[in-house]
Amino acid sequence: MNRKILTYILITAAVPAVIAAGAFLFDNRRYAFVSLAVALLACVPFFLAFERNGQKNGTQKMIVVAVMTALSVVGRIVFTPIPGFKPVTAIVVITAMYFGCEAGFMTGSLSALISNFYFGQGPWTPLQMFVWGFVGFLAGLLASPLRRRRIVLAVYAVFSGAVYSLLMDVWTVLWWDGAFNAARYLAAIVSSLPFTAVYAASNVVFLLLLAKPIGRKLERIKLRYGI
């Protein structure tokens, strides 16, 4: 099977299926196992690239992803005093813009998993891993327009903030009712609007501030090591 197709299947089907199984079959009691499964699935597409790009390039790319994940985690912790104002999405998107969908998804997923050792692990962690990973995955698909036009980057920043809030509100409803309740979901969306607005604004600020300087460094790394 084509590696790219396998990557798409893993990210858009396998990961959501694992999260759904954790929520409905295990009643959120096995979230640690589900988080580990999501983390492993997030790594699979990335490791498949080793054969395509060569072990040397794959190792160098992994180092870059590890560094970007560390920056994302530290950034989330540093901005703890300002709820919703976090650089995580920006760093995940920038990683995806320069190193592709797999790197973006892996950075987003691992950022959520690792930073939650500080913020607190729970049934929300697997979905949070998927949402931040998906934001990175989609950014990798849209890398060309995101890198060329700042207005597109700003729009994607707002979009990613809205997507994060909308998908995490699904978990909120499932946690309260044990099933999806449309009325409660709408109420959750309305009540979270201030948080969503702050988060979307922070995405715009961090992406517009960080995309060029970090992007230039990532470009130099790619050129120097032929990644």
C-alpha cells in the first residue's frame, strides 16, 4: 500500500477509531492506554518515512521534531498564567509547514501527551492529542499557501483555534452525558466562545511572530542536512 495513503488512513480513521473505542467501550477508564495507542499511531507514519528518506535523514528529522515538541511543551507551560493563550498550535503548524504532515501530526500529538504530565492527564488527553495532531496534519497539506501568504496563515490560525474548541467540546458533552447531546453541545460552544476567541487570537499572534524566524532556521537545517 502507498505510504501516503496509509498515513491518511492512520490519521483520519485509525486514530479517531481508537479514541472512540476508549470513550465508548472503556467508558474513559483506560485513557492512559488510549493515549499510548494514539502516540504510537502518531509515530507510525513518521517512521515509515525512514525508508523513503533514508535512515540518516529520518534521524535528523526526528531530532527536529523532538526539539519542536519540546519548545511546544515549554511554551504551553510558560504561558500557564494566561488561559487559552498558548504557542502550541503555532509551533505545530510551523513544524508541519517545513517538515510535512507526518511531522506536524507527531509534534501535535506528543505536545499534548507530554505537556499533560504537567497540566494533568485524563480522558481528554487522547482527543487533545488527535486535535493538535490533526491541526498539524492539515497544515502540512496546506504548507505551500501557508508559507507564501501571511493572510492565509492568519486565517488558518483562527480556523485551527475554532476547530480545537469545537472538537474538544465534543469530549465535554460525552463526559457530561455519556452520549452526544446536540443541545448540550451547542451550549458548550456558546459558553466556550471567550476561550475560543482568546485561543484563536493567540494562534494569530504566535504564528505571525514566529513563522518567519523559526521557518528560516528550519529551512537552513533542511538545506544543510539535505532533509
